[in-house]
Amino acid sequence: MNDLIQRITNAIFRQEGMPSDYPNPGNLRSAPWLPHPIIEDGFWQPASRTQGVAGAAHCVALRIAEGQSLAQLISGWAPASDNNKTSVYLQNVKLWAGIPDETVPLQNYIEL
């Protein structure tokens, strides 16, 4: 996994605060890459933690490929309509992932 994707994904997991054995550490609400994802209580239920981690990394990688900034990624991941602390979420992920500017497209931080 690309270092940037891994750092952002791990920071999201840390912010979400799920137990280390929780299968959906990113608290994803869907898994559109799967033909019939199991959704319970509004959240995707992956078959394993490995699948949940891969799903979250997939979502982060997709947002980077779309040219999103960290601010855009987090506003979609933890929208203010669902979370009254989106700005705290963003600042924590920015710090923990080592992103200098949350408004710059994340593609600019990928080392080739």
C-alpha cells in the first residue's frame, strides 16, 4: 500500500477509535465495489478485518485519484451532518498522517 494511503487510513482508524478486532475500522457506510455488501444499522459489515481495512484503503486511494484534498476527503468521510466534530476529525487526521496543508490535492503528496 502506498505510504500516503496507509498514513491517512491509519489516522482515520485512530480517529474512529474502533477496537483492534472490529471488522470495519473506518466505519464505512457502504462498499459499492461489492455486488451485495451487508449493511446493518447503516454501516457495512465486512467479512473480516482484513476486508474492512482493504475497503477503507480503497476509498482513500479513490479520493486521492479523484484529486481531492484531505479537507474534501474528511468532509465526505465524516460529514458535519453526521458528526459535530468534523473540524477536529480533520485536524487530527492531518496531524497523525503528516499532511502539511489540508487544502492541497493529496496527489501532490505522493512520492514517485
